[in-house]
Amino acid sequence: MNLRNISIRVLAAVISVLLASCIDSREEFWIEADGGGRAQITCTIPAAVARLHGGDDGIRKLIADFLHATPSIKRPNHEVVTAGGRTTVAVEYEFDSALDLMAASSRESLERLPSAAGHFLGRMQAEWSGRSLEITRRISPGEALPGAAFMPASSLEGRLVTIMHLPVPASDSNATRTENRGRTLVWETPFAMAVKSPVTYRFKMRAPLPWNLLGWIVAPLALLGGVVWIRRISVRAAA
């Protein structure tokens, strides 16, 4: 057996100790017609993982620093509790703008968290097409846990659940299932699958009016139209 194979097996063994049981997470977001909303996030991990970052107090500080450094997060509340070898992290907050919140995933506030957390939070992207907004999020738990891909699925129990409540029905999505006539999207991913390859969440909806975020698109176009209109008047006056 060569050195590379030994290293992989040792790394997998270490990870299997840290993940001895499972990792579960549940994210739930409510987005209102004006673009604001609230979120509830709960994640349960082995206490051994939490101890690597200072235990309950260390995790609390990491989360508090991140929440404080993210202006788009309003009225946050968080708690960290360890019992029976499991550490549960619960976070609640509100936001005035869903797109401002998304932008936080690419800002320096993420640097206050361990690099592994960034892979779980993922990267988000928003694209407009007329009044339709498409949001895509990609997470890479496998990059946060090097060597996990070599472990058997039985050692990677648990699941990742993301629930999105929208103000209008989604016109398209890759959700595991939809509820509430398309207004609620649910993604459920086995943790063992998530560490094998990145997970992508995607949905598209027509932005309701009034939505203050729409002003980001409408205002520049209106300004451009005004400039063209003024130029036309100037040309006619000169003629």
C-alpha cells in the first residue's frame, strides 16, 4: 500500500470520528412581497466538531461576529447548546432585502467564519429577465470535509433541508417538492450525497409589485430613457 492510500485512509478515519453519527441542517426562509423577510436555521453536528472551534462559547462568538458584520441581517438571535455528544446551533434573523442578504455571501463578513462554513453557506447568484428573477445557490459540503467522499454512506447519515416560502408561485425550480400551490419550495438532500458532489438550489419567480428590489433595475433604465428623450428634444431644438 503506497503512502498516498495510507494518507487517505487516515484522513477518512479522522473524519469518521468527527462525524460519528450525522450532520443535520434545516433552513427555512420566508420572503415577503416587498423583498424583506425572515429566516430560521438549525444545524446539529457532533460535539467533537464544535470543540475544534472552541466549543459552545467559540461557536457563539463566531456566529455573533458574522451576524454583526452583515448589515443586511436585522434583529438576529442565536443559541448554541451541546447535549449527548451533539451540538445544536440555532439562528433566527430578519432582513429588509433578500438580494442584500444574498450579496452577503460574497462579502468580507464570511471571512469571520471558518472556511468550512463558507462551503456550507455556499454562493448565491441572482439574474433578472424582465420582471422574472432567477436565484441560484451552490453549496459544496465535500470541500468543507476533505476525504469524506471516500467514506461509506453509512458513516455520513443526516440530511440537509432547505425550505423557501415565496410571495408568489415559482415559475420554475429544481426543488425536491413544492407545496402551497407552488409558493413553498422544499429541497431535501441526504448528507452522504451532498459530500459526494456540490448541491445546487435554483428557482425562478415573477417579482411582485410593489417590490423595492425592482427599483434596482427600473431606475437605471428610466434614467437611460430620460437621457435619450432629452437628447432627442435637444436635437429637434437645434434643427
